[in-house]
Amino acid sequence: MESLLVSTGVVALAEIGDKTQLLAFILAARFKKPLPIIAGILLATIVNHGLAGALGAWITAQVSPEVLRWVLGASFIGMAVWTLIPDKIEEEETQVAQKLGVFGATLITFFLAEMGDKTQIATVAMAAHYATPLLVVIGTTLGMLIADVPAVFVGDRLANRIPMKLVHSIAAGIFAVLGVATLLGAGSSLGF
């Protein structure tokens, strides 16, 4: 249950101000059809984070517990630093797949925008750390929806009122705590 809750919270915080949340704002402003946008976000996230969770599980099976502990600890600390760097979205990402309709455009652009993004990499790391990839994927997907669904409905009005530096600092702090705890052996009860 811890893996579900931590994954949900960390990704929800990390996603605020992230390029995929900015993409949700742009798609909502462009298409003004929230339900197909939300469906596209959900499916893109399930597929993307499902692959990331599977990679995390594979890494856990392939890497020795001691090496995994150091790699995960360093990864979480790296995620903390990365979270403090604001994302920008490029206009090309919103132009992809316009001929596929609102759902198709959202599905394709979200999937592509999430490739190599901090929340995808965090999903890999948390799936490897907790060794419960399904719960992590459910949690990271919920976290994405918690951050992105309101963006679809309220757009830029909400973005200007959220204290982005504070939210990013909290998310970075959580990643840093996970990193330090992992390096200190907090995952040893999980077999690392």
C-alpha cells in the first residue's frame, strides 16, 4: 500500500508545472473537449507507465541488490534536482496527430511527451524500489490524473495561482528523502 500512496503523491506533485500538465492546458484550450482529452491522458499514461513499471521490475530481477540500492538512491536524488528545473513545452508537441481527433491527438502527444520525462523515470525507479510494479503504475497513473485532470477543466486560470516553486520544492524533497533512505538501506526489508 505504501508503494501506491507514495507513487501517487510523488507523481501528483512532480507533475505540477511539468510539460505534460502544460500540454493538458494547451490541448484543453485548443479543443475544448475535456472527456476525450482525459481519456487520452489516461490511456497514454497507463501504456507509458506500464512499460516503465515493467522496466523497473526487470531491472530489479537483473541487478544485484547492493548495486540496485546505489543506483536507485542516486536516481531519486537526481530526480530531486530535476524536479527543481521548470519544464517548457514545445509547440511541435501539440501539433502531433491533429488528424486523429481530440482523443488521438491527446493519446499520441501525451505518450510522446512522457517518454523520458521525470515522471516516467520516477515510475521505473519506484517500481524497482518497491518491487510492486502494478501498484506503482496504478499510483503514478492516479498521480498524473490528479495533476492533469484539473488542468483540463480550469486551464491557465489555475496555473497562475499555484505556487510552482513551493510544489516543486516539496516534490524534490520527497525524491531526496527517498534517495537518502534508499542509500541508507531503507529498502533492505524489501530484499535490496
